[in-house]
Amino acid sequence: MPAPLASPFPEGRRASLLGKLAAIALLCTVAPTTFAATDPSFQLTATFNDLASYFPGQLGNGYISTMTAPRGTEGNLAYLVALMDYAKGDVSRPAAIPGWTEIDYRSGRSWLNQSALSASRFQDYGQTLDMYDGTLITHYRYVDESRATDVKVITLVSQASPHLAATQLSITPDFDGDIELSFALNLWAPHQPRFPLARLNGDQVMEALAANNMTLEPTPPATADRAALWYHGDTHMLASGDDTRSLTLWLDGRAEQGAKMAEAVAIALPEGMQASGIKLYQDDYRLALNLHIVVHKGQTYALTKYVAISRDTWGGDAKQDLELAKEARAQGFDALLQHQADAWHALWQSDIVIDGDAKAQQIVHSDLYYLLSNSTPNTVWPIGACGMTPGYTGHVFWDSDSWVFPALLLLHPERAKSMAMFRDASLTPAEQRAREHGLRGAMYPWEADPDNGSSQTPHSAQVLDESEIHVNADIAIAQWQYYLATQDRNWLKQHGWPVIRALADFWASRASYVPDKHRYDILHVTSVAEPYNDIPNDTFTNASARKALEIATAAADVIGVAPDPHWTEVAKGLYLPFDAKEGHYLNFDPSVPFDAHEKGGPLPLLSYPSLDMPMSAQVRRRNYQYATLALEHTHHAMNSMGFEPLSIAAATAGEQAEASKWFEGNMTLNVIKPPFNVRTETANNNTGYFMTASGGLLQNILYGFTGLRIEEQGLVQAYPPMLPAQWKGLTLKHITFRGRPMDITLRRDASGNVTITRHTL
């Protein structure tokens, strides 16, 4: 296993809880947001009727994540940032850490978490994901034989003190008597079978699945397709301990062949309550403190479980975690809850505010909520295609640089910075890959491990690792976009420039000069339209490579070094396939068979905001018309990555009604799963928490509708602003560009014209 990246923190250790909370208090002195906590666009609610199609939501702070579950008291799968399992023969995958959410309750015969979810047993049910406060609140009346209990559960993963999480169970019994409680850490069994994906080709993968009576088909409502392959990795418990007197638990663990982690629990009972029969329960699947208490009819009892978690390079050990959990317990749940709300409110000060479309507003807030729940500020950790879940085995694709990074760059630049820093931190293995391929510079992998940057592409997709090389331009473009948005010359010199220079060297050595045509070609590539493999001159790849080479020359000028003149030679000579007769670019080299009536291509991506290839308005319009011709003749389902490029391309081509249509399609194709607006990759595959498309939708608004682009001159108005027909206005609230916060507002006047104004804060 390659070594993990260096510590992402300046001192490699966490601050105290009190220090972190003081920092949050300072952060929250910024002008308050206009939203109230009861604003419906921040509230996602499940009723009992929603449970049949319940797609779990997510709670997270970028370092720790867990899923939601209907009762609110279940033990749920949980993950730590970039904690990866490296089982022999397999690709790396996120190691599930011991689940920390469970508080089980028994007032009669049945344990709450083992009781069937029937309407007779779970009465007056409701569950709300409050995205504004960052909490999950569940309530119902639980009926167990002759006893009934009003239940309320609040769960959070702290944005204020990122090592902390907590669950509070409040019970109000309608009886007097003895009850049982179990505060557990769930120890997940190793997934069986483990498939050696690093060795199996595509046919062998399918044979292995069939031999185990498994399928890639999704099972409604929430099982993803490829779940049989995208399962979680394993964390092994190395040591554990408890103290029944102080009501604490702790454990040390290690991901399979990976990094160490630690976890600790401190339990708080209501003041004056005496527990009896306190015992430790431990087996292969559960580490818990079980206890009995006597309750009285009509009284409410709040029982709280404080959890602290750490991993190698982020925090300390179980002893330190235990002290942090006990410190949180001493401060109390109300304080933790208030600091959580303050931290989330501070994040929501940067927002996208829509006037006139409540549905779009809520979806924008849920997409941004999931991005914030899976990103970290000022670290070297990236965002996987499906965030902190096993989707796409937690790996980092070009999605991180081209889809998610630009969406966060204006709203939360400190989180975008972490994604850019990951590429700098993982430059060394990328340089090694280039040497192994006989190339100069750096060759980043198609699927990168989020902890060490190594290539983790399954053998069955190895062709993508070798030839879907546009990722190496996407990375360079993102590095330059970060510099343009911040003007941080020191950052560029120390971190961005080494990456940009190495990628320019890669492209200069990867392009092939064709003497008889006096041009440079890029051969044997896989297009972003992946069915087109081993082709010459994919237009998106060539255009992106050209921009990467031009960026290197510009960056060299900024930091005062001499650029390699060969970069400019290759950039100017790169072939961009163009149909001179029809007046538009082609998707690929003319030698590649392509039927516009049968298959789509990557042409709309030429207008994607960070690339935004220069061309005339007439060519841009013809590009859009040619690219959409295929969609008029086919009935293939479009995945949720397909809408934003089309909407943005339509906006740049002046096709405002078309731009609005594609945007609306992304909200109506059943890629938003109830009840918590989890975005999936397609309408059918249930690959959820799809950060890629969440970032794309936000880009659609931030750059597509506004017409704004990040250029050397500044945040320029490259295209006329537009609004969907039903929108009255749009505000990019408290965005930051070159260190200056501002509001940017689009408003439709009485004549239907859209104007854009900027207000520096």
C-alpha cells in the first residue's frame, strides 16, 4: 500500500473543542443570512407513507459521515475521510468504521430497532433533515404491547468541532416502570465475498457475480446498481475498553492494510437519574453499554451519546477521543446543538437564492448541503464521485476537478482549495506513472485513491486508466482557475505551478507531430463519451490539452520563470476536428465513425465554464444544434451528468428556452430520490450521493444562467444573463472572488429583460 499523503493540517493535530467553538463564534459574526430556520427550502421531511420508498439521507462534515435510517435510533454505516481498505488483489475502497448512531430501547418485549415499521407500532411518525441546522430529527409514538412511548431523536455530525458527533434520544413513557437501553458501537462483518477487482477483467467480474448468485441490478428503493461490487471495506478492532462508572466506551481500529482510526463514546443520563445493571456487552458484531433505568409516566428523559472519532494524520488516538467526548458531555447537548447550528448558518451565508421557483430552490439547497457534508476546508482531501460512501469505491475522478471544484470555488473557496491541494499532494505518484508510460511530467490516474493518490482503477476498466487522459488537462485547468479566483501568487508558486508544469510536460510528450499535415495529434485515447475508445483526436481532449499548455505558459509568466517554448508549439499545432462545410466542430477525428442520429458526443463540454473554448457565436450555435440532433432521434435515458453541459451550452448559444428545458429535466428525470433529495447518477441505477451532478447543477446556475466566467481579467460577463421563465430573480449570495465578498443579482424587468448587478459587501 502506498503511504498516505502528509498531514493536511498545519500542525498535524486538532485544536481543542473550546478553541474550535470559539473560532466558529467568530465566523458567525458575519452578516446574518436572510433565511430563517423554518424556511421550507431547507427542510426535507419524511412521513410514514414515505418509508416504503425511503432512500437514506446523509449526515456529515467532510471528515465523518453516516447515513440516516427511519427510526433515528438504528446503527448505521459510517465512514471517515479517505480511510481506505487495501485488501490484497482488490482496489481500495472506503472502510466502514464502527457505526456510532445506535441507541436501542426496550420497554416491553421488543427492542425498538428490531420492531417492524408498522403504522400501529410507529404512530404520528415524522422525520426531518434540517439542512439549515445540520440535524436529523425523528419523532413518533412507539407502541410495544400495552406500553407506549413518545420518542424524539436528534442526530448530528458537528461542523463546529469536526471530530464530534452525537445522538440524543428523548423518551416520554405513558407508564411507570423499568426500561432497558443499549448504547452501541456496531462492528461490521467483513463483506463476503471479496472480489479481486484489481485482477478480474470484465467477463470474469460477471462470472464471479453469477457464481455467487449476485447481480448488478438495483433493488428499490435504495440499493445501488453495482452494489455487489461497490461494497464497503473493512475496519478491524485492535483494542477496546469501557468504564461502567463513567459510562464510556472506546476502541482502536485499523482499516484492512490501511490507516489506523479511533472512536470513543461518552453517555449522558438526565441529571439525578440512577442507572442499574450497567454491563458491557461485546461480541464480534457489537460493543455496547447496556443499562436499566426506572421511568415515570409523563416525564421526559433525554439520553445523549457523545462520539469522538479520529484517524491517522487527523487527530489523535482513542485516549484523546475519549477526553474530547467527555468534554463535549460536560458542555452539554444544547451547547453542541447551538454550535452546530451556528457553524451551518455561517456556511449558508454563501448561497444561491432563487425567487419564483420553490422546487428549484429546495433542490439547490440539497445539492449544496451534500457537497458541504462531503468536503473539507483547507486540507488536501478531495471529494469522491459519490462523496463519503462506497459508490464508485470512494475514488477520485475528473469529476472532482471539473464538476465539483468550480461549484465550490465562488461559494466556498476554502473547500475548493482542498480539492486543488489534493492534486499537488499526489503529484509524486502521478510523476511515477508518467515515467512508467515513457512520458514526461505527470500522468494522474483515472481513479485515484483519496488518501495517497495512487491509481485504483479496476482491471476491468484499465483501458480508461491508460487512455481517458483528459483528466490531466482537467486538473491543470482547475489549478489555474483557483489562482485566477484568488490571485494567490504564493500558492501558485508553491503548489499550483508544480502541477501545471508537470501536466504541460505530459501533454507536450503525449502529443504526436504529423509532418505531412503540419500539426499535432493525440492518438489512442478514450473519449469522455466512453464507448468511443482507442480513437484519434477526441475534440474535448485536444481542446483541454491545448488550454493546459496555454495555462502553463501564463503561469510561468506570473511566477517569473521561463516557459518551455515547446508548450506553445504544441498548443498552437493541436488539431481540433472541424466540419468546415457545416460550420461546427466535430466530436472526434473525421476518421471515427459517428452517427449523430444514434449517439451523443462530448461537444457540449466545449462550452463548460472552466474550459469555455473560444469560438464565434455562429459556431457555438451550430455546435449546440449538431450536439442535440442525436437527442431528437433517440430514446436513450440520459444520466444526470448529461443535463448541465447541454443547459450551459444552450445558454452560451443564446438558446435560453433550451437552457431552461435541460435544467428542468435534471429535476424531473427521477434522479432526485425521496425523501431527502439524494441525487443519483441515473433515474434507474440508484447510484446515490452523486457529487458530480450536484456540482454540475450548481455550475449550471453559477456560470450558465449568469454568463459569468473566471478569467485573467476577473469575473467577466462572457455571455448575456438569463433566467428560466418562471424565475423572477436569482442572487449569488456572499460569493468570494479575489478575497472580496459580493452579492450578484439577476432580475427580470417589466419588459422581460434580465439584468445583472454586483454589490460588494
